[in-house]
Amino acid sequence: MPDSGFLALFLVGLLGGTHCVGMCGGIVGALSMGAPARWSMHLAYNAGRILSYVIAGAIAGALGAASLGLEGQVPVRLVLYFLANLMLVALGFYLLGVTSTLAFTERFGQHLWRMLQPLTRRFLPARSVQQAFPLGLLWGWLPCGLVYSALASALTAGTAGRGALLMLAFGLGTLPNLLLAGIVLARLNEFVRRPAVRLSSGLLVLGFGLYGLLGLMRLLHWI
């Protein structure tokens, strides 16, 4: 995954913020209700959520790196590279408004979420930082097409550390929308929903994916 992948995933997190609020907005709203340490709780919740992305990215990066030890490693890595760039193309279309392109990815995380969801009840209602942080850590595994698509890019990171950094870039992109939900979210959403903003960002991410696919085709001497 080239360095442009960090920018692409950051933009996906930032411009896909309305999707993030739809998925996690309820718990974010609950943290805003009657909590004296509101900002500290929001920070703790989001720190836990982003940490879960970083952990998942490290796992994905390590799995991708493990393919180096497999027999016939070049085809495996080509498949992973193809998958990562294909998901960037899907994310680009998502930012352009074709939201159905990511729906299928959320089915893969349903089984894991069924095991983790009961644990969230231990920290609800969240009234302290000590409750908000583990709640965010668990909520980060909520089935989300944006997250899973970003993880596909982390598979090609080459190392666990780089995979973690890719998901950190994605998580930081999601931070403004969720951290400021209910405070200045209306103005931020007004900006990210502007057709020119979504069009330019969607085309940029789409371009990253297509560029990667073209590079793969040249490597295979298909063009």
C-alpha cells in the first residue's frame, strides 16, 4: 500500500462521517446527556474506538505480512493488493453517493458482534471515563462497511505496524464527526455534504484505487 493510502483512508473516515454518526451516534448522544465530564468522556470513548481500529489494523497487517512465508507468495500478495485497491474503488463510489457498494461487507462482522455486544451492557449507561473507554473499545468492532473496507487496505500494509497506522489514519478521519456530534455536527455535516466536497473527495479516493489496479495490471503485463 503506497503512502497515498494514508490520505485515502483519512478522507474516507472524514467524508464518511455521516455514516459513522448513523452507526455510533446513539452512544455518542448518550454520552452527552447529563455527564459532568462530557468532553473527557467523549475523548475516552473515541480513544477506545480508534484503539480498536488500530488493533484490527495490526492484525490485518500481520496476516498480510504472513503471506510472505507462504509458498507461491507472489500470487497471494497480488490478490491482497487487488482486493485492497478494489475496496478503495468501492469507497470512492461510496463517497460519490453509491452507498450500496459497502453493504455486503457488514455481513462478515455480524458473528463477532453478536459475541461482543452483550459486553457493552456492563458499561451502560456510561457515567465516567472508566466506562466510556472500554465501551468505545467494544463499539469499535460494530459491523461497519467503512471499517471493513479500510481493513482490506491494511492487509497490504506489509507489517503489523503499518497496518495499525493505516487504521489510525482512518480513525482520526472519523474523529471530528463523532467527537463533535451534537455540538457543531450540523455545520460539519453541511460542509461534508456539499456536492463539490463529496465529488472531489470521492474522485480522489476512486483515483487512488484505480491507480493501484492499473499498477497491478502493468505488473502482470496485462497492459
